[in-house]
Amino acid sequence: MKKWTQVNWKIKEIWLYRLQCKIFEFSKKGDMRSVFLIQKQIIKHDFSKFLAVRKVTQDNLGKRTAGVDGISNLTPDERMELVQNIQIDNKSDKIRRVTILKPNGKERHLGIPTIRDRAKQCLVKFALEPQYEAIFEPNSYGFRPGRSSNDARQAIVKCLQQLPKHVLDADIEGCFDNIDHSKLLQEVNTFPLLKEQLRAWLKAGILTGFKENTKEITPEAGTPQGGIISPLLANIALHGMENAVRKSGVYLIRYADDFLVLCNEERELSEAKIKIEFFLQSLGLKLSESKTKITYTGSSENSRLAGVDFLGFNFVNYKVGKHTSAKNNQGIVTGWKSRCQPSYNSIESHLANIKNITTKSTGLSQKVLISKLAPVISGWTKYFSVCSATKTFSYCSVRTFHLLRKWAKKRKRTGSGIRRYWTPIGSAERVFWT
């Protein structure tokens, strides 16, 4: 057998892609017999096993996170051995619970499977994902291949481009933690072997604590955040929500467990909310009272505190004169214009992050500080570069300059000492550079 470094990945990727395209087409036609035959071929073939192992040990960002077995990295020979050993066998290893803090101070529990189970989950995802991509609703954007938060943003912008809307800004309470197992498995249309494997993962014991204080929890509901298959299962469970409120002039745009319902009339929102609550109740879920609200995107002025915030963006319609106003489908001036911009909370959170880095980096060199700040600033600006953010970037640039100047003052007391951190580069007067 070839060594790991000698594997021809291109042939395997093309093979898998072609089979997934076939699953997609058969699923669209409703030919489930053909879908299941190809899925069985995928989960048993060495080509897909190679790709699954590479995905979880080399490609994924969390590839070095250990499960309950403590293994966080595999050698090339161990990867080859894993390829030979993984199979869909209706069994699951225990899950390691990791707790992280959310920005609001609350805790989020992640369930980390072992590398072996991650590879098995990836294998199942290869088979199931194209089946459901063929039938998923058009305005579902989270955790889907070829879709992103920017696609959700564009859908909202298109919806608001003529007139302001009444909006139900909603969040599902503990979506990943509270999905009813039996209801979820009923929604998954697949053959018995895969369904029993999914059941094993959902029922897998969760280990909490450390060493001698370890306790095992048997989950009664939910799908562990941290598993490769979990986002797909959540999307399968929530599939149908858009159809539940489908009506002329009513739009539901969902990203994972966060969604907006946009309507022309406020009374339509009340009807939509009742339908959504009924839909979620069948899955053992409910709306979060603290995060769900009804608002209106119209405002007399272009303010970040008006409109609605979603995925870090602020969407607002504001009154304008006839020369700059949007027009409806009949070419009639509406008197409104829409704008998408970074939300107030996104800006303040970003600046707080920069302040936290500069405050804790007083003893570090300028080069190290730049290496810490560069990915934070470039990532944030890249995310918001798709909206109206020119003024926001200028504002953040000024605020960042003052934070850097404060950092420099703690290191150099004289003006000339502080100025040496800013270097003329090209047409720019001075740049924080070394």
C-alpha cells in the first residue's frame, strides 16, 4: 500500500464529487432507492475514507483538539491505519465536554468526539449532505456548502431595497442542546444502518470534569456542538420552517438557529410567530424570549440604533428625497432608501478586542503587537467590506490610532520616542510599522 504522502488526492476528490452530484440529482427527483445505493457505496469505499481522515486530521481548524482518548494528532502511518479501521458500525465513543464563555458571559458547552468518531461523522456527512442540499429551503444559509453570512445579508438587502419592513428578530433557545432525538431521527430520511449510527452519536455519553472528578452524562436531547455532523442535523431538523410561514409578502431568512421574518404588515408577524412556535414545539424547541423581538426597519434618519441587527450587520430604511429614493417595480418613487452597515455592537466589540490586546501587550515589542493585531483587524474589515463601511473603517482607524498611541506612551515618555513607532511608507504620512 502507498504511503500517506503518496496518495493521489485529486482522483479521490473527483470520484466523491461525481457520486455526490448523482445523489443531488436523484434526491431532487425523489428517487430515494438510487440515493441510498450511492450513499452505501460512499460510506464503504476506501476513497471516501481517505478523504474523511484527511479532513479531520489535516484540513479542519479543530484538528488538534483531543477527545476522551487524549489523542490530538496522528502520524501518517496512524492515518493509514485509521482509514483501514473506520466503518459505520452503530457504535460511538464517549464525548469530551469543553466549556467556553460566550461574549455575553454565558457558558457554551462543546462536545468533542474522538478523532475516530470525527472521521466516521465526516464519512456520513459526505453521504447525507448532497441528499439534503437538493431539498433544503432557499433562504437557509448557515453551515451549508457554497453559502455564507454574506448570502444571507444580500437576501435581506434585496428584501428591504424598496420599502421598510416589520421584522420578527428571533433566536431559538438552546437549539443544539434541546432538539428531541426521536423527532430529529424521524426527519432524517435514510436507510437503517445510517439512522442507527446517528442514534448512537446522539445517545453517546458525555464526560465532564477532569481525571478523578470525571462524570458521565447520558443526553436525553440535543446534538453536541463540536461534532462534524451536528450542524447538518440541526439544519435537517429546522428544514420546513420557511414553508411553515410561506405567504406572499412574508420572508423568512435563517442562518443556523438565528432568523428574521420580514413582512409588510405587523399583524402578519403575529401569525408567522404562532406558526413558528408550533413548528418548533414539535421538535422540543422554543423561541428565546430575551432574544426575540418585533421591530421596524424604517427610520427618519440613517442611524445604527434604528432598523434591525443580524449577523453583525445593521439594516435600516431611512427617508430621502425623490432624487435619491428607491423605486418600486412599477417605477414609482417610494421615498425610502436602504442601507446595510456594521452594527453598533459589532464596532464596539471590535474596538474592545483591540483595546484588550494593546492593554495586555505593553511589555511586548512592536513587531509582536502587530502580529497580534493584524489578523484581528484584517479579518474584521474583510467581513464588513461587503457593506457600506467606509465611514466605519475611518472611525475605527482613528480609535485604533489613539489606542496604539496610548500603548506607545507607556513605553516611551518623550514625543520623539513615541513618534519612532510610526514610519512613513509610500503616500501614507505615517504608518504603525517596524
